[in-house]
Amino acid sequence: MHLAIIPDGNRRWAKQKGLPSFLGHKTGADTMEQTIASAFDLDVEYLTIWGASTANVTERDPKEIDFLFSVFKNSFEKLIASPEISDRRVRVRILGEWRVLFPEPLKKVYEDIIEKTEKNDGPSLTFMMAYSGTGEILRAVDILRATSPDIVIDRDSIKRSLMTHDLPAVDLVIRTGGEPHWSDGFMMWDTANSQLYFTETLWPDFSKEELAKVVEQYRSTERRMGK
């Protein structure tokens, strides 16, 4: 099973509680850690989490962006040392434009965890960082155009050109935050036939109980795939 999560609502959660937005991001990072452990307890084989869109790290207030970077760094340093990763032999992928847009100390942390886990043969954990779905498709088009003027454009060649070329199609997408819409074409190729679950729960309040309910609901649903 490939589960993808769009964790929305950190800032609104903080605003509702009269707290600064950075505390929403910090609490959201704690929820992320708990959700990863819970998903693997539920035997999810592939887990993909949208950590930050390109706009999140280019168009927000610079102070908020700097704080996001510090949250990312602290979270991934904990992840590297986590028994959830080592004991389960989790392979971690980090996809997106983070090598271009993120500061060097954070990039070093990312490179370390990618290198440390690349030969692991357990569950797959993918983070989309500085990621845009439309950007991913445009990048794939550029790759195909540069490959050969005679290349056959089909499902297989497009998939091979995506950032997610070695991941299976997404089975289930969970979006928190109470806004049932897509964002910037999130994994548009890989979610073409996904089940979608939108919840009013803001991300910092998303619980392992709700996750278990959604996963069980998905597993008990017959997928006809148009047949």
C-alpha cells in the first residue's frame, strides 16, 4: 500500500489557540513523527509526506521560512537517530527542489539520511520538500525532450522521467485541514487513480486513531478502477 499525506493546518491550528504560527509548525513536526510510526505499525509499505511546497519556502515571510528550515533540520536529525528508521530498515527518499532552495546545513542533514538508508530493504518513507506537482511534470517533459527526438512518449517513459520513478502509484491520499482541494498538482501522475480522504482535523490534531480508521476503511473498500 502506498499512502500519501498532505498535512495542512499548522498555522490555523496555532491561530485558533492564540499562538504564534511557529508553534503550529513545531507541533505539526511532532505529529509527523507520530504518524510515521503509526503508519508503519499499520503495515504501510510506502509512505509519502508533502513536507513543503515550493511556495512554502519562497513566498512566505522570511522569518517564518527560517523557522521552517530549523524545524525541518531538527526533525530530520531526530529521524536519523530514530529506532523507527534503523530497526525497520526504512529507506528514506527526499524529492523536490530542496538542493536548490534549502540552506547548506539542512541539505547536509538530508544527504546524510539518504545515504544512510539507501540500501535499507524495509518500508519506504518519502518526503516532498520544495515540491511542486506541476514543476515535476514540466521537469519530466524537459528530460524526455533532451533524451532523444525519436523517443516514444507513453506511460512508461513519462513515469521513468518523474521524481517518483521508483515509487508505485499512490493508493490513498489523506489531506488534513478541512479544505478539500488539491495543491499545485500534488503527485498528479501518481494519484490519477487514488482514493481521497479529506478531514476537518487540522494537522497538529491528527491522531493515530484517525489514521487507523482511514487505512482500515481503504482496505475494506473494493477498488473497481473503472471496471
